[in-house]
Amino acid sequence: MDALITTKRQLMKFQIIDENNLGNKRFVVKIQLLPENMTEANSIRNIEAGTADDNERVTVTNFLHFVLSQKNYSPIGSLDQQGEIFTISAFKN
């Protein structure tokens, strides 16, 4: 397990499962979110389905950016989502 973060409302776990170096400090990073409760699981599912509300999108997006910043990445954009696995393009600082 890479990390554990406590927010004021929930506990979220994650695991970085792949880091593909594209050169020039550019990476494709795969992050698996590990939901601890139904609220987290539903938020992730709703984002994939395109039915997430603003709060769900902001919470997950901010968490993914936090995860990447802790590993010295600057996110460029989201490339894909398959269930709990998010693929993100990023620069390594």
C-alpha cells in the first residue's frame, strides 16, 4: 500500500500500480483507488459512468492530484478510467 489519507469526511486508500516513462520527464501513471465504503465506491463508479455530481468529481480529482503531488508528479490530464484504475499523464518534478 502506497499511502493512506484522511480527509475531513472519509478515509481513502490508493496504490500506484504502474509508472511508464515516456521520456523528457513525462510519465503515464496508473493509480488504483481502494474504496473503504459505499460512498467512495459509488463516487468512483459514477465518474466512470459520467453521472457523478460536482462534489464526487472534485473529491476524486483532488485526491488523484494529491496522490500524484506526493510522488513528485504534476498531472497533465486524465487518459482513461477502468473501474477503480485511473490512467493519468504527468510530468515528474
